[in-house]
Amino acid sequence: MGKPDFLTQPMTLPQGQERWVVVRTNQAETRAQATLKRQVEKAERQWKQKLWHLSNQHFAGFADAQCILARKLKGLLVWLEVQSEFVSSDLQEKRIVNQFTQNL
């Protein structure tokens, strides 16, 4: 276990000035990275599932598919990117084929 790093930071709060001491250790940093990795993997699974369901829907037309895609992508995390392709089937039904990529 390595030596912890200390950082003191004066903070101005409504009740007055305080001095905060932040302690950082390798162990805490490793825990934080593991937690972040789990959160990223969970978010990725949820978005893949959401986009899979969207890609298996049929739409009235191109405009309908674009509108629904835009609505579904609200709240997309900034480090995720979705590339879409609109495909017309032989039955003139429209669906969206999504390719999910992660930008970290």
C-alpha cells in the first residue's frame, strides 16, 4: 500500500469558511475505478437493450423512424455514441438498425 496523498482546500460555505482535507490512496482510487467500470457496463447494457428493442420495431415511414429515434436518444450519456441506419424491408416497413459505440 502506497503513501496517501493529502490536499487541503479552503471552502467558503454559507455558515463560514472551512478547510477541507482530501486524502487519496491507491486503494481508494482502485475502488473508485472499479465502481466506475461497473456503472459504465450497466449503462452500456441498458442502452444496448433499449436500442435493440427500437431496432426491432416497424415504422410507418422514414420520418416516423427519425422522430422516434430522436425521442429515444434523449438522455443518451455524453460518452456514448449511436450510429443509425434506416432500412426499408420488402414489405415497405421501416426499421432502424443501430450500431452502438462507446467513446471513453
